[in-house]
Amino acid sequence: MDLGKLEALSEHSWRIPAHGSMRVPGVIFASRGLLEAMDDKVYQQTCNVATLPGIVDAAYAMPDAHWGYGFPIGGVAAFDAEAGGVVSAGGVGFDISCGVRLLHTGLAEDDIRGAQRALADALFRDIPAGVGSHGALRLGAAAMEAMLRGGARWAVEQGFGSPEDLELIEEQGCMADAEPAQVSPEAKRRQRDEMGTLGSGNHYLEVQRVVRIYDERLAQAFGIRQGDIKISIHCGSRGLGHQIGTEFLRRMAVAANGFGIALPDRELACAPIASALGQQYLGAMRAACNCALANRQIITSLARETFARLLPRARLSLLFDVSHNTCKRETHRVDGRPRELYVHRKGATRAFGAGHPSLPPAYRAAGQPVLIGGTMGTASYVLAGTEAGMTLAFGSACHGAGRAMSRHQATRLWNGERLRDELAARGVLIRSPSWRGVAEEAPGAYKDVDAVAQVAELSGLARRVARLEPLVCIKG
């Protein structure tokens, strides 16, 4: 990216002055190195988002930002319905409520060393992964309706976990105001057999070890110790979310002119929040969020069963579950007064600071756990939201390493089976139904997750708590 187009606000934040039809400026959080390596489309897409009606404060891009559909992945933008603000299906993305769940195991590395290979094989067998993967659960019409309304709460009611799990999930496991009637029959059909499945792409279940603690106080608050074994689950709303995104993007693009909205890019298709179409999308999107929350809850139950057979001493309890492709109604202070806003986070994670009333009591004094997915060959991070971050980007942070190249480029540079062998030699066992998929997700195809996490801390968005490295990765 050309730094000459930007104004340095600090060493780790950069401003795009409002120009042309931009209603607000853009702000990119990045080091100079990350910014220079960032594709120019992040600049253009951030500018495009800043032109949308009712946008508040600025259009933001996180340190892991890269080109996406309409919004950059790593994009954050908030809209005020009373000021004609819009909701954009492209600002949420196709994998609605894709997110990360982190589980404690109560084990250390010595406890699993002899069972690592058996554990990898069993998790791969027990948790369906890959394109079109189907689970053992098949939902009829009534069960589909209940799941879309109830989310992880519904899953717990079906025997997948316990009520205690819900306290440590964003929104306590259920997005309010979901409207299953706004989810098309085709979206429901696609999801009928996909509950409890990881899907494909960068979705995964990883067994990880904590290799570094950055903040002892926060680590203690989150129940993290050096050498701990954790489980990370990264997946979303599967075919249902993709179908909702596809259908509403089409409808919004057709309707834009009628709303008097001039789109700089058709992929930014949107509708006024107060319009019937805007409300229909929000109802369907919230239902998809519940689908994702239920999906991760079922996968958690499957993982618990696997560990109970192989490592019965393990106790898989939740640390936290947070999504990173959502539009949420939240109250934020803007210009000294509280305003109800619709905050789009696409490839960006909610990162609320200490004291926020929506946080679980266990974390209210520390701040929200922020779960940053890495790559199967590098590391993931746990961060904590900060009070300062609430005023920087509406309480948001990065969501992962962020791609540095396309999947097509990655397959030209790496071979999946060779990667498997190289990672195995380093003690990381990969299991996947698709070696092409493994090549697409090669660690070298991503940005430096350590640099991304560092910038998140130095910019004030969130504070580093712990670094975790993979031992087993079940890859979609």
C-alpha cells in the first residue's frame, strides 16, 4: 500500500482523509511493515465503506486486514439508524458468525504426548470436516426453527453441553430477535445435515499448548497457565449463512437505487436499517448467528466425547466463544453521548474492555477474552479487550493472522501432503479430507500473526495475554 496516501496518527494507526464521496475518514491500524505489505484494495474498500449513509466516526481496518467482498476482511463500521444508517450483507460476510471458541482441558503437554497421534485420528474421525461435510444430526422443520431461534441454548437443551457453558459465550449463546421465517427454504435445506461440522477453508479444531504468558494477571483471570493444553474451534454457520449472504446481497443490490443509495461498488449492497429489507436481513442474520453458536456447541460436545474415551482426566470447559462476522446493535459513546449503533465487524472481533455490563461476571474486571486464530503451523493468541479500545474502533480488534495471498496462489507454491510431513516433523499433526485445502491454508499464505497481535496491543485495541501453538489440527 502507498503510505503517501495516509496520515500517520501514531506509529500504529493511519488515517485516510475523507475525500470524494467519503462521509467520514478511514483509519487503518497497522505497523509500517504490515501496511506496506497490505494490498491496495484494503485502502480502496475502506474508502468505499466510508461513503455509505449513516456511517459514524470512521471506517476502520484491523491489522490483519486484506481484500474481501465489499468490506475489507478486518473491516469495522458502525451505522446510526436514526441518521439513515444502513446494514450491509457484504459488511458481515458469507460465513455469518464465524468465530472462535477456546476450551480448557485441565491437561499439560506431558499428559497428551503419548496419545497425540491417537487423539488426532479420533478427532478427525469424530468431527466431520471438509466441503459438504454432514453430521449425524438431521434437523426437521420444527427442530430447524428451534435451533435458529435458540442457538447454543437450543443445543444445550438437546443434551450438547451444560447450562454453565452458556455463561461464557457471547450473547450467552443466543442472539435475540432472530427471525427464522426470513431464512429461505434453500438455506435451511443446506443446513439440515451440517450441524456439528467444521466445513472447509480455514476452519479447524486445534489442540494447542500455551507457550508464553504476556500478562500474568489477565492470564490468571482467564484460567491460563504456561504449558496448559487448550482446544480451539474455528467455524461458523456453514451453508445456511452462505446462502443468506448470497440471497440478501442480490436483493440489496437490486433495491439500492430505490433507496437512493449510490454504491461505489456493487459488492457493498446495503439497505437502510429502518427499511423492511434491512429488518428482514437482520432477522435472518441473527438466525444464522444462532446456527453458528449451536454448531460450535455441538462440536464441543463431540470433542468432549472423544477426550473422555482417550484422556478421561480431561475436563473440557469453556474459556470463551466470540464471533467475528456479525452486525450487532450496541450502545457506544460518540462525541460524549451514548448512541445506539449497528456495528459491522467483518473478520474483526468484539473486544469490550473491563467493566462492560455485557461481559460474563468472571471476566468483567479483566475485560473480554479476544480469541485470535493463527495458522496450523504458527500460533494463535488470547488477548483482552481494553477500555481505551472502546473509543478506538467501537470495542473491536483483529480476528486472526489475515491472508497474505489468495488460495490459488498458495496452491501454486505449496503441496498439502508435503506440508503435512513438514509440520509432523515439527510436532504438529495435521488431519484433513483435502490436501489441496491444506495447501490453500499454508502458514506462509498468511501474515505474521505475531506482528498482528503486537500491533493490536501497541495500538490500544487489545492487550496480549497468551500465545498458543498447535499440536493437532483437524483442518476443513
